Amino acid sequence: MNRTDRLYAMVEELRASAPASRTARELADVYEVSTRTIERDILALQEAGVPIRGAAGRRGGYSIDPARTLPPVNFTPAESLAVAIALADNVGPFSGAGRAARNKVLAAMSQDDLEATRAMAERVRRFSRPDTVEAPHVPLTVQRAIAEQLVVAIDYLDRNSVGTRREVEPVGVVSLDEAWYLVGWCRLREDARSFRLDRVHGAALTGEMAPVRDPERFLEFMPWLVQRPDPLG
């Protein structure tokens, strides 16, 4: 990464961390440079008018006011390729939205950047072993129910391949290893339940908004779903 790209990246790193601060050591580790280089970069950004504040002490570091800085207006070819790869999967509860987001990123790029991204993509390959079991796609209806918090009726096969029809009030989604689960209130069982999304073989929206429930308290019913890392951290 050249210095210009690093300076832009540092601003976005501080914007994403706001209102928390990042130390010179943390930034140096991210960009694989020395702390002295980070200090020089911060000084250059401050002299250019970027509102970066520095605080001394053990809990000190650099922070930025995102309200006083412009958000990013485009992606570099490498960033665009990273986004495209991350959004290319057709599984998971937001695969449809991911494909739409990927297309928006590519459509917003200049022709030169788009060609550079495509050239870089030629050097990236993703393969699956012949015996890899392809995960079923999550129905778009289920994706919409999760995103819009709508009650959804699903045709579900449990671990014993027994099929049932359930009306579910979505509360959240959880990823465990390679599987995604819809967590919600099952009206059939009148209890908290989780449903593996690859076992949903049909779905229909009821047109009813799901009652608001606290996800943190709701997940207490399922201790195996305790770990909830911040997806944007």
C-alpha cells in the first residue's frame, strides 16, 4: 500500500472506530508500518485540515469526528474486488441483498477502475472440492422476513427429516460454523426456537408485522448461541 492509499485508509479506519480512538501502535499493526510512520501520517493529515484529535495517556490515541469529514465516495480496485468476493456467496440470510450491493459497487466505479478490478479478479480463483456439499439457497421470502421483521410461514425439516409448517416471528439470525439459523418465536411450539436456514424448503409471508422482542434476552433461551460478535467490528 502506497502512502496516499494509506492516508485515505487511515481516515476511514478512524471514521469507522469513532467515537473510540486508535493508538499509533494499533494503526501501525493494521498497515504494517512503524509507529513513527503513523505519527508522520497523522501530522500530515492534521496539517491538511482533517479533524484528527490526539490524546496522551494509556487510554489515549487518535480519534476523528465523522460529522466533520466527508464519507468515502468510491472504492479502489482492491477494495472493490474484496467487496465483490465477500458478497459473491449465494448462501446465508442476506445473499440477495449482497448480490445487489455488489452490483451497485461495480456500477458506481469509473471505467478505468472497473477494468483494473477485472484485471485483478483474473488473478483470484475460488474452488470447491468435488465432494463438497453445496448449501441450499435461502429463500428470498425468508430474507425479506428477517430484514423487515415480518411473520413468516415456513416449511421446515428438522434433524430427523420430519416436516412441519411453522409460523415464526423473526428475532434475529445467528451463524454457527458454516450454518445460519433463524432465531424467533415459534407459534406452533409457543416457545423460542432456532431454525437452520438450509432446512427451510418453502416460505410465505403472512403480511403481519412481528412483535418487537429484545434479542439479547431472547437468546438467553438458547445458551449455545451465546457468542455474538459485532458483525461490523
